[in-house]
Amino acid sequence: SFECEIILTQSPGSQSVVPEQTVSIRCQTSSSVGTNLHWYLQKSGEAPKLLIRYATTRQSGVSDRFGGSGSGSDYTLTISGAEDSGVYYCQTFSFGGTTFFNS
């Protein structure tokens, strides 16, 4: 079966912030994925937590300090009042069933 590799590029790679600062993380995909782009936060010692699904939809129970925007191949996660340190991942998957992550 045919599968297309999708490369995700996230920026900035790392960021130091002060409390209450608004932070934006950008995720670009090598080809358009429509709105099939999801954001996760993994805190130390914990499993990744889904924050935003399908580019803009906040997962139930996630603070409204997290917001997602974008479509096609360019997406942004915005965190207001930054207080959540950890590793942020953007993720998509192909119709062939392969999942692609970047952090």
C-alpha cells in the first residue's frame, strides 16, 4: 500500500518563559494535512496529554489558556499565562495509518 511520509517541523526548539507570558509554538508540515493536526503536552514522568485536536478544538478538560489555530501546512499552539513546562508535540497521521510526531 502507498504511504506518504509527512515531516513535521516545530519551532522554536526550546523556550524559556516568565510567568504570565504568552507563548506561541509553530508546527509546519511538509504537505497539507488539512486540519488533521493535534497538540500534546508531556510533563516529566507522565504520559502525553492531548491538548488540541484537529488544529483548533480544545480537548475536554483542557484549560482555555491553550488555543490552536492554522490549517493546511502551518499551525500554531498559543499558551497564555504560561505555567506549563514540559515537552509539546504536534502530531498528524496519514491515511495509511502511520503516525508522525515532532516536538
